[in-house]
Amino acid sequence: MSALHAILLGLGDPNTQVSDRRNLTRLLREQLRWLPSWLRRKFRKLSDDDVDTVIDHVCDKASFGAQRYRGDRGEESASAWVKAVARNRAFDIFRKRQREQNAAPRVQAYEASRQQQECEEAEDKALTQNVWRCVCQYRENSGTPRTARADEQFMELGLEHLWGNKSTDEQVFDQQLAQQGVDPSELRKARNVVYQRRRRGRVALARLLREMVTRSLLDGEDAERFAHINRLPWPPPSRSKTGNGLGRKSRDDA
């Protein structure tokens, strides 16, 4: 019985002891000294690391799995089994490499798009912060009538929903419009109140931006961009046409 044939039969036997299996694996690697040169002749693009990976795979397959060696034609069967396992693993390496190469342009395009989106979001957030700072300073200097204090709170409510990741239900509880565990019908009513307050705040903020632009306290393009980012009606509706300025429910409150 040839050495390679006997070693593969021993490793393929599930009753082989652990200590014997270690010795057989060492002997198998010695018997496979011819395999690296064979692989390089058959697969010229295999790197040294790839060759080591293939040899490790052959040794693993000899001991584990459903494809263990069961040859009955001595050295011929043993050599053919080793070559078949090695060849399949080499093909697997090439297929994986090809998939990675094909996926690389898509990954690069995705990363570029993600980075651009992150930059745009950072710019939008910076513009929002700067414009809101100007708005607060303007209201502080001009004085806030008591009747407009609610509008100011509603402005903040809308920005908090967009930039503070506050859900409508969280705002319901923060505004003390309902308690945890309230009846669903009551919760829906409370949500509608939050929707109406946010709409009122958006309209009031849009009108305030227009007022600041008219007084040359704010750049018109910045005001329009701020309105677009924060879903404000722009140009803002006039009071004569909309009354309290609430209008219809906007998309973000749906």
C-alpha cells in the first residue's frame, strides 16, 4: 500500500485516535511536497499564500467532511483525490477574487456617495444652526410679544423633530399632552396637536425669515436653503389667505 494512500485512509477513518491523526497529518504534509509545484504549473496566478491555503484545505478535507478519501486504487486514487480537492479550492479562490474585483467599483461608488451625503448633511446642519442663531438673536433684540412666545416654542418643536431625532410620541409626552399607556384614541388626538403645533411653528418661522431678509438681516439664499432643509413653506403664505397659517398637513407630519 502506497504511503499517500495509507495516510489518507487513516485520516478518513473516524475511529483514528487524535494522537495518530496528528502524526498522519504531519506525514501527509511531507507527502504533499510535490503539490506546490503542481499548483503553480496549473494555476500561475496563485500566490504563495494561496498555495498554503490550498494545502491546508487538502489536509482538512482528508480528516473532515463528506468528501474524505475513500479510494481503492492505491497511489493512483490518492493522487487523483488530492489533485481534485486542490483544483476545486484553487478555483474557489479565483472565483472569490473575481467577485471582489467586480464588486470594487460598486463599493467605491457607494462610499463616494455616502461621503458626499455626509458632507451635505454636515453643511445643512451647520447652516441650520447659524440661521437659527440669527433668528434667536433677532427675536431677542426686537423683543418677543407674549402672543408670539408659543410660536417660538413651536418653531423649536419642529427643529427638534428633524435634528434631535425626537419622535412624535416622545414630543407628545414631553409636552405633557398624554401619559404613557394612554388609550390609543387619546394618543392620536395628542399626536394631532403636536402636528398642528409643528405646522404653526414652520409657518411662523418662514414668515420670520422673510422679515429678516426684507430687513437685510439674512441672506435670501440662506433663508431659502434653510426653508428647504427644514421643510418650511417658502415663500411663506400670507396671513390674509391662510388665516392662522396652518393650512393643510405637510408630508413630514403624515
